[in-house]
Amino acid sequence: LLAWLSVGWGIGSTQPGRGEWTPWGGWSACSSTCGDGASFRTRKCIRLQPCALPFQECPGSSVPFRAVQCSLYDGKPIPGTQARYQWVPFHGAPNLCDLNCLAVGYNFYYTFGRVLDGTRCSLDSPDLCISGQCLTAGCDGILGSSSRSDACGLCDGRNDSCLFVQRVFRAALPSSGFFGYKNVTRIPAGAMHIKVTDRSRNYLALMNGEQRYVINGDWAIDWPGAYEVAGTTVHYARDPDNHETLEAAGPTEEDLHIMQVLFQEPNPGIEYEYWLPREQHGHLQSDSSPLRQPHPRGINLDPPSVPQPGPWTTLVPPTHLRSCGRCQTPKGKSQRIRHYCQSDFVFRARILAKRPIGQEMRYDVQVKHTYRNRFPLVHREYVWVSNACDCPQLLERREYLLMARRHVNYEHTLNRILLQRGSYARPWSPREDKLLRDITGHCTRGRPT
């Protein structure tokens, strides 16, 4: 009986997806004062569920929960060194539920164990960390639950209160040629589980209900990522072959207008699908949509002779940047030689987009030419700047001569190109190109002679 109570009741077991067991309590007194008897011990299963305080929203000036945990180690030495740092969250590490903190002003991060229970797994995810594991909340409010909402938003529903719209848009090039905007469809307010797929090398564009461009508008191509529009988050993805997807969970609070722009080849077909509440859109057919397509501004216009940045092209709102003093710019022949010889990468690059990630800036660049690279470079690379001061200042659609270092973290899980503050970064010109051609002979084993 004693063995059955210990093993059959599951020592060390858990209730999958529902909660966690508390530690075992102590053994009870034997049921008999002599001869055979039984003793038992107990423990509790704690059910986990996310808790939110809808009437106690955090003010905009509040510090995120993960940032508070990192700040607890400010000014305290880490094991193995007496150096002291200020810490902010680092979001590029592989384990989302570790307390990974970046040393402010330095190019390394440190892991201080696990985050506290209830910490968001990532910036743009509702999932929560519990005991070092990232758990998804079921629609029943239980963490790790298998209950899921159907396409209509009903917990454990059967999709019978909404209808499914799915179509393929096929059309020839617009009359303005390869630079025109072409209407694809209007997705009405209230749509859920939206997905738009374009497998061509053309580009998709998105307008909100006020017919303002949100993605790839005003003759500019934006960086893939998450965009807040119509009360939901639209995830824009683009693979190396320029195949694109737009996805949003919804429901949307206003109409969305899908368009195709900057044609590079004939349109093979744009697939789009979404779900609509049946009580609001019951007149529509479940497999097609006779929605009226708008005539948005910008359609069939000739592109400007000099591309101008539109209001949606920058991915760095001014609020993300702070003044950090004047940027240091290396000048003179000796500085050029020193940076050239000590850098792992010297190359000409075109800045395609930039995006703040935590306390760093990430640039998406096109490598145009390499002068010196100790490690392989590909046609498209990320270049990181370990500060949020916009130093060095690199403008989108401009070409620069960059001298950067290779950065590998302590755990050898991160390998990236790092442009430190004060690194050599200058607009590329034929003169800069000529000055670099004669530097190679000045370097001996990577150092200036």
C-alpha cells in the first residue's frame, strides 16, 4: 500500500498543460500502532492561469517587467569579474525565458537565470514564462490549455457563426507599366485570420481605412515586421526570393485595402483569405467576395524622378532615439589605416532599412563590394550598432563605406556584424574607393605597421 501511494499517485509527475505540483508534504503517522498499517503524504496541483488587471493598466511611463528584473543587477559584479554594469533586456538570445540582459554601452549580454513567473516570452507575444517554460494561454484562461478559439473567436467553437472568404486575384500589368499601383481587394472591417500571399517578385502594398499607406507605399519598400493598423497587428514577411505574406489575427476595426506595386514580372496570382462574422456579412458568398474595390490615391501615377521618403518608410520613430552627444567620426589617413587594419569587415553597403531592437539598432544592408573580410559575407546582411543613439548615423537608401567587427557572444550562440560607436562609417564615393586601394600594404597580421 505504501508503494502504491508513492508511485501510483505520481511522484515527480505533472498534470500536462494544466499546472504544477507543490512539493510533497511529510509522512503521516502510521494507521496502526502495531503490526501492519499505512502511512501517506500529500501534495497539491496548482492550476496556472494568466491574470490581467483591465482597470489597472500600466501607465506609458512604466518600466516593463523584464527590464525591472534586469535593473536589479545594476552596479553588481557578475561572477568571475569585479566589473559593474547597467543592464537592459536583450531579446536576441535563444532561450526566451532566461533573464538575458545586455550591458549598456557594451557588446555582450549575460544570463541571470530564469525570469520571474508571468514575464512575457517576447515583446510581441502574449505567451508567458512559467518555471522557465514559455506557455500559451488557452481560450479558457488556463496556461498550457489545449482549448482554442475558432475562426469566429468562440472558445472551442466550430466556425458556424462566421463565413470564410477565399479568392485569387489575377490581373495584367497596370496601364502605367511596372511602376503603377494595382487594386487587389478591400477587406472589410471585422475580418479575422487574414492572410495574403504573393509568390511573385512584385511587391504588396497595404492601405488603412483612411486610404493612407501603411506598408510599401509612396514609392518606398518597408522592412518586414509587425505593423499596428485597424486595431490589430499585421505581420509582413518577405523571403529572399521576394515572396511576401501579410497576416493578421483581427478582428479589424476598419477596412483594409490590398494593392500590388512596383511590378517586376507578370502577376501569377495573389491569394487572399479571411473570416467574417456571419450576422454582419451574411449576404456574401463563402468562397468569393463581391466587395467594391476602392480607387486609392496614387494609382497609375508615374514614380517621382528622385524617390522621396514617405511617412511610412522610417522604422525608427523619434521617440526611440535619444540624444547621446555628438557622434565621433574618424578622420585622416592614420585613422583610416588603423580602422581598416583592425576591422574584420571593410565593405561598401547600401542601407535598405533600420530598426531599433531593445537598446540596439539593426540595419538591413545590401553588400555592394568588399575590400577586406576575414569572414564570409553574403549579398544581404544585418549590421548591428550597440547603442540607441543613432551613432554612426546611417540614412536609408544611401551607400556607405563601413568598417566593422565580428561579434560572438560568450555562449557562442550569437554571431553578427557589429558597428561600434566611433567606427569608420563614411558615405561611399569614388574618392573613398581610391583611398582604400592602397591601404592593404600597410597592414601586418591585421595591425597597422
